[in-house]
Amino acid sequence: MKFKLNKIGIYLRPKIDANFKATIKNLTEWLSARDIHFTYLNYEHKNKTPIRHLDNDSLNLEEIDLIICLGGDGTLISLLRKLNSNSPPVFGVNLGTLGFTTEFNKSYLFEDLAELIENKHTTSTIQLFQAKIFNKKRECLYERKFVNDAVFSKEGISRIISLSLEANGNHIYNIQGDGLIISTPMGSTAYSLAANGPIIYPEVDSLVITPICPHSLTHRPIVIPNNFLIKVEPVKNKTPPIMTLDGQNFIPLEQGQFAEITKAPRGKIKIIENPDKEYFHTLKTKFTLGRK
């Protein structure tokens, strides 16, 4: 894919410390030296310097050719939820701790950007999903996109919750326990992995349903096609379960309501690939999988 970089959007993590300011300064000076215009997508700015974080769901992407995301995996995930298939590609730079999802490292930022300008990088796509909550009249009460997972969990520490799970109109099981994780391939190395779910290769078009501490010997993770419609409904709980999307958005699922999980329309987001980052090598370095 060829890139014309006339204007770049810069998306920053919420917290800016002294080291982060130095990175931003170096980046903006590098862009200015090459006559590449830039703007901050989630900050107010003055004299090309970010001054205040704006936590909004709508981004002004007019005339933006590329988005540079500076932060950790959480920053990248919060950005991806705000994009759609028509958005420019994302260049994710890890400034966090784990850096599993972000493709590029701060140490080689300018070398990689130079190669990008010379059209030496390709893109891959990430599929977004959406969660909706309906009442008995099937009126939509809540709708949000997610990247990693939708988690249905209990509110109290010692309580268990009961949930009914369906896929494409077929009842899978009723589950009692601490909850349920519906994870994308990207999210399969997050909470689902910690709950003994499988690792799903990014290019596999699937979702994995992972029980959280089920009060049963038979409930196990299930991998299903990602075009299935998944329905989750609470079953006679004293307190409503909480639906959490990507660990960042929370809403109770009241009795008489139900949630549906589907692919997000126009939800294929373009990501700049790092040719030096190989998936299984990343698993070994980040999670010590198979390390000798």
C-alpha cells in the first residue's frame, strides 16, 4: 500500500509525563522537518503542543492520511473503537509496559516512519465487534464497539451469577460462576488467556467463549465463527451482572434485558504492520510461551 503523508493525526495516551513530552517534541520536529502537517486528535493544542486531554468518541479525521498512536495497548484499543472502515490506517507505537498489540517500538520510531514514507510497509485489518443491550420489547438501550472482549461478571466478590448463552438462536448452556468472556482473536491473549482460554491466531475469523470459574466440571471454552450472533441473558440474579467492554466501558445487565454480540458494521480497521514483528516470537517474548 502506498502512503501519501500530507497530514498526520497524533493520538496520545491520557497521561503526559516529562519523557513522553520529549518523545512528542522529537516526533513533531521530525514531521515538521519533512513538511508533514500534523494535528492532535484527542488533545487541545497551542503552538503545536498538547495542553488538555479530550475524552470524546468522535475524532476529526478530515484530510488525515495516517494516525500515529503513542501509548500502550490500552491507548491503541481506545483509539480503534472510535474508527471505522473508512478511517486512515493506524501506526501504533508502544510507550507502555506490555506492548503486545502495538506494532512498533519507540526506539526505532523514526527509522520505521522513514520506511513508511518510502512505502516499505503493508497493512493488516482488525475486525471490531459491537455489544448491544435490549429490553423485553427489543428496544436498544446501549450500544458500543469493542476490540478485545466483552466480559459478563459478578458485582460482589463471593456471589455467583447465572447466565444463559445462545449462538445464532441455538442455546449453548446456562452457566453459573464468576461470569463469561466473549473474546476476539486479539483479545484471546488478554483476560480470556488468564481464564484458561485458547490463544487464537489473529487471522482466524472466530470468537472464543470462555467461562470464568464455572461452578461445573463440564463448561469449557468454545471457539465459534465470528459471524455468529451471540446472546447473553441473566437468569434470576440477586444483583445484575456487569458487562465490561475492553476493560474500559461498564454497564449493568438488568433482569429482563439481554445482550447481543455481533460484528460491528464498517468495523474493519487498517493497521500498519511491522515487518520485524512476528506473532509467535511476540508470544514468546511477551508471555514466555515456549521459551527455552
